[in-house]
Amino acid sequence: MEYPDDKVFKTSIGQINFRDNKSIKATDEKNAPIGTLGADFLQGKIVQINFVDEIIRIGATYHPTDFIIKPLLTLNGRPVLKLNVNGKEQNLLYDTGSSLFGIWTKKKDWKKLREKSDPIKSFPISSWGKINKGFHSSFDKAIPQIWNDSTDDTDLQIWYVDNRNYRRFFRKNDLFGILGNQLFLNKEIVIDYSEGLFGIRTVCNNE
């Protein structure tokens, strides 16, 4: 069935604009992905993601004292975090859909921050309609940690893709790079769009 781009469906959570994405095939498979939620859907809301228990809560309340809190910036509605990278505060766009990598940055910064003794690995990545080779290595543990709590339990991987579109995107939006989920896989995060806050806490196995 074809849906025009401006088709609007009313639901119990308000009005949502649905757009047809021909790259996602129709299926009746249980728990199959049917699309993505745009950043505008989450504006003004509180989102909690518990990676350990695989739970997402939207609109839930939380206690800021339970989390290490950082200011939350946004870029076209998408979360941006200002983190300490090698002694300097840098803006990183947080991509909640990327669990493959830790930090994605430009080649020159990747060279500075990677652990030189760790072998360079590569992985094919589809971006901007092309297959690019992504290169990654461990983050140099001698460099000051980028978060206030310990990341020693995370072998943080730092990546780059030699694609000019990424370099242009980073430069245009004053970004050091993109932050993926790898840092948070044993944690719970809260993205508070209503107050402009981002929180993180470790989830214990016995919780």
C-alpha cells in the first residue's frame, strides 16, 4: 500500500507524520522493525534507555541525583554531548542507533587518540549510498577519560571513515565526531529533552 508523504495518523500520543520508506520491506514477522522514530517525536520528553535490561521508557520520571549529569545540546533535534576529549571539551553527536562503535571522528583525530600498539581493523560500512571501509582501533587508555565515571570496563573503539561527507558534516556543525552506544552497553542513560540534561549510571548485574 502506498502512503503519501503528508499522511497523518492520530494516535493516543498525538499526531505523527508517517513517511513511506521503500528500503524497509513489508513483513508480518514478529518484532520486525517497521521504521524509525524521528527526533521531533521526542522533543520535550524524557527518554530512559537501560541497555542491560533492554528497556526504553518514554515520559518516565527520574531522580537526577542517581545519575552523572551532563548538559544536553541538540542539532536538528538530535542529542549532542559536550565531553572532555584529551583535555578539551568537544561536541559529539550521540547516535542512539549505533552500537558498533564508540567514537567516530576525523582521520587526523583518530590518529592522535588511537592506541598505537593495537592493530588497525577494518569493517565495511554503508553511508551516503556507498560502501566505505571503516577503520578502528582501541582508544588510547593513557588519554584522560571522556566521562566522569570509570570506563575502564569498556574497550572503547575509535573509528574513522575516509569519506569527505563526514568531514564536511563535522566541520559544518562544529562536531568532533559521533558518539555511539559502546560506552553505554552496561549502563542506563536518560535523555531529558524537557530540561536539556543527559545522565548516565552503571547498571549492576544484581539489580
